[in-house]
Amino acid sequence: MSTLNVACVTKPHTLHEYSCKTKCFVFQQKTMSNPAHVFKVRFLYKRILMLHKFLPLDLKALGDQYVKDEFKRNKIAAPEEAKRFMVEWEGYKDTLQTQVMEAARNQLKQNHFGGDLPEEQLNHFNEDQVGQLYELMQEATKPNRQFNIQDDSLHK
């Protein structure tokens, strides 16, 4: 089982340490420094970004930025949060992979990416997560998205 240690020191130690406002350093011993865990996180991250290449350009840009922010934000998650984080993002990857494969089979039809979020699952979100989800929904459903994206493949 992973442990979370907090130490108030003036110089960083060799383990993963993160500064708080109180000059305390928090570091995660087994979860974040475990090479197998790091490999899984990196593989999942890269796989999701690869799957985003099949999305419409505006959704790709929005999705890439969101994934990068979320993975960065959760680098120092507690073990239980890290476990939940990985389960949710694995589910996202699996859903997106299925939808990409389906879109490849139905090339002539309008493709649909994403899915509905059950109210039961929404009830488990904290206030920040609900706010984040709302902002993401607003951005994804804007008729004129803020991103001015052009296809790079035309210039190759």
C-alpha cells in the first residue's frame, strides 16, 4: 500500500516532492515512483492523444488541451485518487477507441464522438469537477469554437 509523507524541510529530498504554501514538502513514495505505474500513465496518455488524431480538428485541439491539463494536474494525486483517475481515463480511452473504429467502418455517415453522462455518476463529482465539466460542455458545443485550427496534412 502506498503512503503519503509530509515533511517540513528547507531543502528538497530525492523523492518526488512538491512545495506547499507553508514550505512543507509532500511526496508520494510508492505510487508515483513506481516505474510500472509511470509506464501505465504514460502509455494511457499517449494512446489518448493518438486517438484524438481521429477527431474533428476543433475537438482534437480541445481534447488534447484538456487531457494535458488533467494529467498534469493529477501528477501528485493521492493513491486512491490516482486509481480512480486511471479507471476513468481508461474508460474514456476504450470508449473513444470503439467510436474511432466505428467511424472508420462508416466513413460516409456522420460520426458521433462522446457519450451521455449518467446523472448517478454526476452526483459523485465535487463542485470543481462539475464546474470543469460545465466549461468543457460549453466549449465543445459552441457554434463558433475559440480554436482557429487548420489541417497540417495539407502542407506536407
